[in-house]
Amino acid sequence: MKVLVSLCVFLPLLALATAEEEAVLESILRDRSHIEETLRLAADDKAGDFAAALQRLRKIYHNSIRPMEQAYKYNELRQHEISDGEITSKPMVLFLGPWSVGKSSMVNYLLGLQDTPYQLYTGAEPTTSEFTVIMHGEKIRTVEGIVMAADSSRSFSPLEKFGQNFLEKLVGIEMPHKLLERVTFVDTPGIIENRKQQERGYPFNDVCQWFIDRADLIFVVFDPTKLDVGLELEMLFRQLKGRESQIRIILNKADSLATQDLMRVYGALFWSLAPLINVTEPPRVYVSSFWPYDYAPDTSRELFKREEISLLEDLNQVIENRLENKIAFIRQHGIRVRIHALLVDRYVQTFKEKMSFFSDPELVFKEIVDDPDKFYIFKSILAKTNVSKFDLPNRDAYRDFFGINPVSSFKQLSAQCSYIGGCLLEKIERAITQELPTLLGSINSGKNPTLSSCEATGCGEKPKNRYRRN
């Protein structure tokens, strides 16, 4: 009886204490309404309207660019094979940076996962040891890396080449979330400068490069206590070269410092990164505290709030321009494939011109590949085409490329023609100069591109007789 009376007294007190704790928690949590407003999460997503454009983009790639890739083995030069899943995938936002700078907390904050069973684990020590892909799904579930790599409908199947040790460090989290209907987040293990690459058990930098090549937006996160630049961070910024337009630097946990100290840290961050980012205009730096709790008192609350909204607008811009970015990416890829084919064609042509009945094929081609300038390999491409010298690949890469692929295994471009299919060079040039710009223009003008009956069924045009004199 005494126990029953005690419970009757204790339970209302427990409920009162719980209610008070919830009230205190709500008072220290930051208002998230500006996230939904800036990212327009309440608006209807019009991703379905782009289905025809994506189908058209996929058709252009498979008909005009991929045949050239396969004929000249471009994938063995760049190690970048585009799958159908990558063409139709959502924009990818990649989080990079040292350990315990707030990458996982930032993902939790943007998705509102704080204090839920599915929040990413955070702490003062290195906590994230996996590459975590947060994506949309009908229900909340965890997807193992080996399952993600085996599923050809996803864009992650090429990750299988990094080995089983890496796939054990890859995990996917699916959840029904409005923001994840429009974008995919990738949280990466923190950089630890005193850790050797072999200790990870997989090629960490190669995996990072794979995600960097496919990311639409790259957040490199720092905090005021981790501004030192070591070998692993230097390597990371070398991998980011050429992707400066996608990089955003985040100085996180800014409310942990007084305003004067924050200015010193901001300057120290630029001083540390200046040798690593060799561009005229430095990347945008956002200064704020990206986590769900309220800003510390006596800090620049208004500044931090404006910086956060600015970052959200930047993210929303990437989401809104996802189709335009995808078309531009495929066109850029097509330009690189075309340049590669022109160079291989020039190597083959030079080899045939220098060969004689008494020549040793290996010695002749070794002379060509060791000193391409002597035979005007690259200069002839610049002189005869509209290729920019800044778009030419590394010359040393072709020494390794032809070490694996004998020059005798390639045909010249003039021989890559068929009566029905046409010429590979003409098709890829038409895609670069006409088809992809037209598709991009239709998106920018607000028109919804549609497929003709022949494009939908694959009937194609009636082939022209290339051997008939007009």
C-alpha cells in the first residue's frame, strides 16, 4: 500500500520533471523555420517534369559520347565511367574536413535529426569512420555498402573497384525527408594527420577523389581549434584542384569565440589555405555555428544567422540548377572524350607515318610517346581544332595509357564510320555543339523538352548514303 501511494506521488512529479526538461530543451534549441523557408521545402518538387529531359540527356550520351569512350578506352585514362544512375541521380553535397569539426552535426541540423534514433553520431573524439550516404527512401533503413555497390540502379556501383575493405566502411541511410527528395548528403571520415593511409585499409584519397568528381557542392569544414594543415589535408586540396567553383569553406563553431578572437582565427584560416587554393578569387567562406542549439550569448548572432541563410541559399541554388549542371557535366565529359580521341588518332597517325619495313615498332612508338612535342602531337590538335590548351590532358598520362593499350589496337578516326551509324567524330561534335546546348536552352527557357516518337522508340533517322554523289 505504501509503495502504491509512493508511486501515485512520484509519477506526477516525474511527468512534471519531463515536461520541464522538454521546455528547457526547446528554449535552447534554435528555430529551424528559416531552413524550410530558404530551401523551399514546403513547395512541390517538380523533379518529375524533368523526366523527359533526363531521358533525352541519357540518349545523347549513349548514342553520341559513349561509343567514342569505348572505341578509345577513355575510362582507362580518367577512371571515370558514367552510369545511368549517375545521369539520373540527385545533386550530391559532400562534407570534408578534419575530425570533430562538426560535419555530422551539420547534417543532423539540416535534416532535423537531432535527438532522434537516426541522428549521425557526434562527439569530441573522431567518431565518423565510414563514408555515410544520406539519401531519400520510402522508409528509414540502413543500407550496407556491399548492397549499394551491387545495386546497378544506384550511382554507387563503381565504388566496388576500391575493394571489400572499403565497402565495409560505406553505409547508406535512407529516410523519407523532403530535402532528401532533392539532394543527397555524403558525410566523410575526418582527416587525421598522424594516420597513415595503409592504416585505413583502403585507398582513402582515391575514394575521396571519386566523390569529389561527382559532387555538385563541396563543404570543407573547419573549426577554430583545427586550422593546422598537414600532408593529408594538402593532398585533399590537390585533389580539389579544378573544382574551385564547387568548394565552400565553412568556419564552424564560430560562437565559441569572442568577436576579436574570431577575426584572428578567420585571418589564420586564410593564411593556412592560401598556398593550397591557387586561384585568383578564393572560395566563399561561411562563418557560423551549424548545429541545432542556440548561439552562445554575447556573440554576433545576427551575422551568424545571415551567414547561415546565405549558405542555405547557395545550397538551394545547386538544387534548383541540378538539371542544368547535369547537362553541363555531360557536355564537359564529352569534350574530354573528344580531345582524348583526337590525341589517340594523332598518335596512331604519327606511328604509321614513321613506320617503315625495317623499323622496330616498339622503338618507333617509344620515341613518339617519350617526346610528343618532337612530333607535334599536342600542338597539331591545338592548330587544327578549337580545343583550348588548358583542356589538354597531362602528357605523361599517355605514356601509361599506351603502356597498357598498344597503339596498334586503335583505329584512326577516319576509319570509325559506318553506313548506318555514321562517324563517331561527327556524332560527338554534334552532341557538344548542337544537341546538348539545345537541351540546355530548352530548360532555361522554361520549356519541357519532349521526346519524338523516334527518340522514344529508338527508330532513328533514315541513314544517308555517304557514297552517293549528289
